[in-house]
Amino acid sequence: MALRFGDKVSTAATDYGTVLLDERNGQYWELNPTAGLIVTTLLAGGDETAAVDALIAEFGIDRTRAEQDVATLVEELRTSGLTA
């Protein structure tokens, strides 16, 4: 499923990954390059399988690890209240 943040969540790419800012409370998250790639893939309309494939292509990790990383990040984003 594609990812969509709430209208009060901003994203910015940095040299070190991606930063998310929750404008409702001023809290921010600095995502490492792996998490940034997952978020970028999902925000572009890709599903979780596309994010897994992107991780494998970019970082050469095995599929099981990539699937776990994607599932964990997506769950954390949902439970944090950042997603719409």
C-alpha cells in the first residue's frame, strides 16, 4: 500500500537520509538512508513489495531482512500518527 502522511507532516531529504517533521507538536524523526528509501518508494506510490525490492537493489540485503525492515518502519509510522 502506498504511504501518505498527514497534512501536518513535512519531509525533507538530507545528506544523511530523510527528516520527517510533525508540525502539530514540533517532533521530528531523522531516518537513515534505508528508512529514507522505504519512505521515498512508498510516497511515490509504490507498495511494500516495491520498497523491499528497492532495498535489495540499493543495499544488497537479503529479502527476509528487507521485508522485516519495511514492515517494522511502516508499523512505526502508522502507530506514531504520522500517516493519514
